Amino acid sequence: MCECSVGIDTSNYTTSAALFDGTQVLRNGKKLLPVKQGEKGLRQSDAVFHHVRQLPQVLGPLLEELPQPPAVLGVSVSPTGEEGSYMPCFLVGKNTGELLGKAWGIPVEPFSHQQGHLGAALYSAGKLDLLDQSFLAFHVSGGTTEALLVTPDREGIPQPRRVAGSLDLKAGQAVDRVGVMLGLPFPCGPALEKLALAWEGKITYRPVLKRNDCSLSGIENQCRALLERGAPPQEIARYCLEAIAAVLDRMCEGILREWGPLPVVFSGGVCSNSLLRKRLGDKYGAWFAAPEFSSDNAAGVAVLAWKKRFGR
């Protein structure tokens, strides 16, 4: 048995598997779920079907490289740690992980997808030491836009508690809806960012907040209005991303005012965007997941499983 951990994550966007040796993520394999041109996502039944097909393709090469079984396996089993949090797509990874655990005779550690994002962000930012203290984290993706007060449990595993979030549309949904509106491929984040960076005109947006909670549906509506007025795609893309950055900025400002000074970490696929990283990183001294660890991936649950098994 080797002193390493394997992670599995079957989210609504990506099939992924990772290998961690206690110091370095040696493999972070992932494959996007296929979405037809013009569509904005997948039904859960389709996501489950694609994970069943793709997981052997992603996990198989990793298993072939292992000289011995790992010491522990981590797997995402739910979107968040809140009671009742559930999506069928995570059952594919959960069932596969439990079968491998029985075959190898090793512990299988369940985590939320959200905890995995936090683990991946801290690993890639070189800040795993934050697992031993409280910090403010933003999880910004297609499935959630939340600000989390994160505290460690006795084993140093992050336990996030929602302190603010979106009251309607999620940031990733806004990005994808605007991107599809502009004819971009789904998921639309990378293509929308490329388009936005080609616009140098002035963009202004006034965030709508209720205490520290936000509303993002207005961003989609404003982008649609710009399109109907004949605005160029580059301006619409830039408006969308600058508006999201302005909302997250206002949320972070309000939360830190309420909870006091805390380290700030940004995770989730939307946070791979360079415009957000520049604005929020400079202002708050925040840490971000590296782009390859921002989108859905299994590295975080592999890191957390290793920490839980070896206690460091």
C-alpha cells in the first residue's frame, strides 16, 4: 500500500479523478460532460449516463499507474454539506469509490463537492496551512454563488457555513446564459472571457444587495437589453463579467465589515476568470485556485482524504 490518496468527483459538469502523494497532485484527470450546442446544461439522468461512460476513461489510466493500492480514497457525495443537499450525478463517483474501497480494503472518506473546491483552491494557492484556521471563502460556479465562513474540525477538514449568497441566478448560470445568448459553446466561461478582454470601453454596474446577499438575474436582463440595442458582443461579455466582479466585491466588503478581518479565498469555475482575479485579488489580498484547479476537479477531495488519513 502506498502513502497516497485517490480522489473522485462526478459533478454536473465534469468527470474527474486525482492522485495526491501528500505533497503534490500527481494526476488531475478530468473530462467535461458533453452538452449540445445551444443548450445550457444537462438533465441529471443524462449527467449520470455520461459519468458512467466517462469515469472508466478518466479513472482507468490513474489506476494503471498505481504500483499498489492507495492508503485512502476521497469522493464527492453531495453538492454541499447542508442537510438534504443531493444530486444524482454524485452517486456514480460515490458507488465507484465504495466498491474500490472494499476491493482494496482501505477507508473511503466522503466530502461535499464544495469542500473539494476549497481543498483544491488552498492546495493550488500554496495555502494548505489555512485548513487549520478560520477564513472567508467564496464558491462561485454554475451551481452556487456563496460566501462561506470556513472553520476547521478537529481533523483539520474545512467545515463551511453559508453567510451570504445569491438569492436568484448563480454567477456561472449568468455567464453561461449570456454566453449562449452570444452563440458561444457551453460551458461558456473561457470563450466569454476571451471576448470580454477585447473590449476596452467603460463599464458601470450597480450591484443589488440585500444585506450581504446578492441578486444576479439583472445581469442577464441587462445583457439581453444590450444585445437588443445592437451592442457588440465584446461589450456584452465585458459587462457580464465586470458586473459579477462588482457584486462579489461588494459582498466581500460587507462580510469583512461584519465578521472582521479574515483571510479570503476564491474557488469555483467562475473564479478562474482573469478580470475577477485582478480586481478582487488586488483589493483583498485574496488567494485564488490556479485556473486548472478552479473548475470542477477531484484534486481537492484527494488532498482532504490524505489529510484526514495522515493528520497533516
